[in-house]
Amino acid sequence: MITRFLVASAMAAGLMVSAANAVTVTNMAPTKASFVYTPTGGKAHHYTLAANRHMNLACKDGGTLTIGKSNETCTAKTGKIMLKASKGKWEFVVPQPKEI
């Protein structure tokens, strides 16, 4: 019984660590968005994200997101990046952590 508990705890801890290395990209616009994610030292990946949807990208080694002329860098510490459209131009917005 204790062995099962220890195995389940270890698996849960492993899942929590891997989630911390992912960045959530959210499309806040009413239209779909196409952007490019290039991991550090890797090939560019093209993604299309529907309106008001989100997706997770593995960003533990860092990388760059590009949409139009807007670029944003992500690291293992980046939690969220939002896509917004203003006057026909796309931009990335990274929410700042709240100070207590």
C-alpha cells in the first residue's frame, strides 16, 4: 500500500516539474492567429491558434515566438504569453507577476 502511494507521488511530482517548463500561449483576439515558435538551437515550428483558445509549448531551453514584426522570448520561467490584435497588427503580451 505504501509502495503504491510512493509511486503515485513520484509520478505526480514528475508531471508538476514538466508543466513548469511549458509556456501557455493564449489567443485573446476574435480571429485565428498564425505564429512561429523557434526553440533555441532548433528548427522553426508554425502554429495556428483559433480565436480565444490556448496551447502549451515546451520552452524549458528557451525560444522565440514570432508573429508579424512582433517577437517574444520565452524561458523555463515564462508561464503565459498572450496574443492580441490592435489595429490590424499582432503583438505578444507577457503578463507581469502580481506583487504582494
